[in-house]
Amino acid sequence: MATVEHTIADLAERARATGRLGIDTEFMGEGRYRPLLCLVQVAVEDEEGEVRVEVLDPLEGAFDPTALAAVLADPDVEIVLHAGRQDVAILRRAWRTDISNIFDTQVAAGFAGRRAQLGYEALLAELTGVRLRKSASFTRWDARPLSEEQVRYAREDVLHLLDLSDALQEQLRRRGRLEWAREECRALEDVTDERDADAIFARLPRVNSLDPSQRAVARELVEWREAVAREGDRPVPSVLADAALIEIAKRRPQSLERLAQIRGLNEGTLRRRGQAIMAAVERGRAREPIPVEGVRVPPPDAGDAPLIALSEALIRARASEAELAYELLAARADLQRIVTALREGAPEPEVRTLEGWRRELVGLELLELLEGRRSLRIGPGRRIEVSE
């Protein structure tokens, strides 16, 4: 009987022989510091060209994933996923590997004229006619033993993934969009679920309203909260909510009585962690003050809204003509930054709409529209026309 390691070695060998591998994961994030990897489903082509699927269970028994991890990092092997952002993050952390040469079928579908964020089941039915019974998606993947229904669901999630990739890539080749899709997928290679204390601190609500000394306390509280959550494998908000953290940093209480007066701290938190919070506050007092850094971003202006709406109209028109998902071209936040920069006379902002193939497709035209050098009108068939 083949061991899990032998199975993994066989999968790695077939992936390298065929130049591609389909992969999916099942995980549980509820009630944990970071999601727990519960299953890894892998699809490869066998010697006869048939799809072979293996379901690897890291909770049933420890195994060495090194051979497959090396394949995920091999730029000569295409890694096919669907909506794989979280899969990539979890596998990078759990298997301590990079993942390169990604082809995400959900991302690619947007370049083939399909709507953005299209689910696997719907996309598979549209492109291949295969219909799945998604009956076990919201089950306890961390409970053992798994039911037959769960295992069948897990297998089906990758069984047709390579065929779906083939269908999409053929459409994209015909449209001359395959390299656009690959370029977009490359961004997934850097996805991570590792929690960076500096980034968490910078995203705290109202953190920039604190003075430098208060910010130092907030930074210390972030480090303490992360350590407690990580060690106990608990969700971060269950240790200390953001709003309470900011209020503690603002008031810097010097006694438990003062700490108890802060809204958002329940009796259980005070009883279990009150002394630890006070110790973190004292450490924060001893830290170097942290000034607010970076250039102040001007707030939105009331006059921006119609300009953003006009920009959206142009981009949606061009997306429709090019049979691209609108979301691939711009987000409202991108348009706000562009409009704000023009209003302030600032340099072009670094947003994706003004870079690469997007700039060629619509970015330059958008700048000309906002500068008054182009206009929009409704033409025949109620279609938007752009004119100088």
C-alpha cells in the first residue's frame, strides 16, 4: 500500500512531466488566529491523459509535503486554482513554500468576458457544461472522520479544474488576452496571511488622531494582542477590539479602576487580561513616540462625485466593448485617487487603472476626459460614445 509520501512524490512527478497541476484547499478560519489547513486536493494528468485526483489530509496524519511544495515553487509548472487567493496564502505558510506560475480561473474569466467573482460551479457549467452538486461547502472540515459527501465534494472541486483552465485559455488566446490574464495572476504570488504588526497598527481606526506618545502605546498594545491571539490560537478581536485598543492608548490608564471605565472592555477581559493590558500600556509609555508619517491625503471633495460617476461611465463602456469585467479595470478608490490628484494638481497616482495594458485600454483616455479634452455622449443603440 502506497504511503502518503509516495503519493505526493507521484503527484509531483506527473506535474513536472505534464507541466501543470490543479490544486484546491479546504480550511477553517472560524475561532482561530489564522485559518487551519484541513485538506489539500490535487489534480494531475496520468500517462493516459486522464485526470487523477488525490485528497491529502494533514489532520488525519502528518506527512512531508516537500516534493509537492517544490512543484508549487517551480516556474516551469503551471499551478491552476479557482479564486485561489486564500489557498495560496495558506499553502505558502503551512508548507513553507513560494507559489509561482499561477493561473487562477476566476481571475482569467474576467478577461474572457465573464462577470467578476464568478463562482467555480457557475463558471464550470458555462464553459464546459459540467454541473456540480455543491452540497458540502459549509461543513466542519476540521472534524474527523470526514463523510463520504465531504470527500466527494473535495474531489469534485479539482476534478474538472484542468479542463476549465483549457477552455478559458483557448478563449483568451483567441482574444489575445492570455498574457493579460497571466499578468494579473502574478499578483497572487505575493499573497500572504502572515500578520504584520506595522501594517495592523497603520490600519487601526482613528490611529492617526492620536498624538505620538499615544501612538506608541497603541503600537505596544498591537504587539501584545497579536502575541496573545497567536499563542491561544484565538481571533484577534476576541482578545481586544480595535475600538477599545484605541481608547486605551488615548487614555493610557494607570490603574485597573481607570481601565475598567473604558467602554468596550467587558468584565471577562478585565478579569483575565487587565493586568497584562496595564503592563502593555506601561511598556508603551516607555517607547519612543511614533509621529504620523507620510503625506496627508486630501479628503474627498463634494464636487468629486459627478467626476467619478463620469469616469465610471467611460470605463464601463470600454469594459463592455472589450468584453472585460469592469472590476479588472478600476475600483472606486482608484478613481477617487485620480480625481483627487487632478484637483490638487498632484502627480499621477500609482493606481492600476493608469498602468500597463489598462493605461493603453482606458487610462490615458480617462485622464483626457477629466482634463476636458474628451467628452461622452449617448449614441445610436443607447451606447456611450467618446469624442474629442
